[in-house]
Amino acid sequence: MRLVQFIILFTISSILSLGCSSSAESWLEEAKSRMKKGDLITAREAIEKALSKNPGYSEAYNLRGVISFQEKKIDEAILDYQKSVDLKPSNYLGQLNLASAFMEKNTWKDALNPIDKAIQIAPDSSAGYVQRGIIRAALHLIDLSKKDFTTSLKLNPKEINAYYNRGNLFFQENKLDSAILDFEQSISLNSEYGKAYYALGLSYYKQNKFEKSCLAFNQASKLNYPGAKVALKNLCK
């Protein structure tokens, strides 16, 4: 027990040993290092030091927001992300993270503005289009949502979440052939993607292709995807 206490105290003191002369950038790098080690407490302390050196440091507010988000303190995260992009509207990660925080609260309309700005900042990044596609789907803007997923895939043909989410939209529209193609593409990119196997099973089942459906459910079950075992029991007798 004493050894553990010593290690904790040493870790905290080692952060403080950077000294008052260290720059805001040095403190932020220290915070990132601590976060990689899972030490959110001392990472936050380092960020506070960075902000004491530079109160207008957009990236520091964004990183503090990331810590709050990981701690499930979503309202605090939103405040920091908002401060980050207010200080620096061109902060791509800040805009992306602000949208993610609103998504976490299911306040989808609030998420649209920052994700639009993120895409304007980095129009060649596939991640922004996936995120906006999810937001638009939640707002029942289905055609625009599918357009975003398609754009994402043009930028990055290995964007697995774009395939899966677009497949879900096709499934909801009963466009089962298109849905199956997207779910199969997701699986080709990740053979352990349990929810894609489950969605594939549902799609085949709606087409009355029961053998293929049960094979997909079985694979989803092996990957411990929730609901797959029940589907096997009830639909594959």
C-alpha cells in the first residue's frame, strides 16, 4: 500500500516539476502524455497549468473537454468545446467534438452547426461526413444522410461506419439488396463486426432467405452480439 501511495505522489510531483517557466504548449503535451497513460487527474492539472499560461489556448479547452467527455460529464465537455471553437473557429477537432457531445445528449439539431463547420474546415476528411450522416438520419433527413455516407466512402472506401449506417437506412426503406451489399462490405472490412452480421441476418430473413439469415445470426452470436442468440432461438428452429 505504501508503495502505491508513493507512486501516485511521485506522478503528481513529476508533473509539477515542469516548473513555472514551462510554456503552455509544454503543459499541453504533458497532459496528452498523462492521458495516454490513463491518468486523467494529473492530465487535467497539466491543462489548468497550460491555461494559466495562455487563457486563450483553444486546444487546451478542447483537450479538457475530451477529459470531461470520457468522465461522462457531457455538459462540462460542451462548455469547453464551445469555448475552444469560440476562441478558434478553425479548430476542426473542437467542432467535431462539440458535435459529438451534442449527439451524446441526443440534441441533434444543436449538433448540426458544429459538424457543418467541421466539414467546411476539412472537406476532404471522411469522418465529418459519417458524423453528419448520423445526425441527419436522426433528424429524418434520409436522402441527405445517405448522400453524406456516400461522400464519406468516396473519400475513404474503408470507412466501415459509413457502409453500416447507409445499410441501415436502406434496410429501413426495405431496399434489402442494397442493405445487404453494405452490410457485407462492412463485414469484409472487419470480420468480427457483430452488429453487421446481425443486420445482415435480419435483411436475409426479410427476403425469406432463411438459411443465409441463420448463418449470419450464428456468426453474430459467436461474436456475442446482443440479441443474436435470441434470433437464433426464435427464428432458426
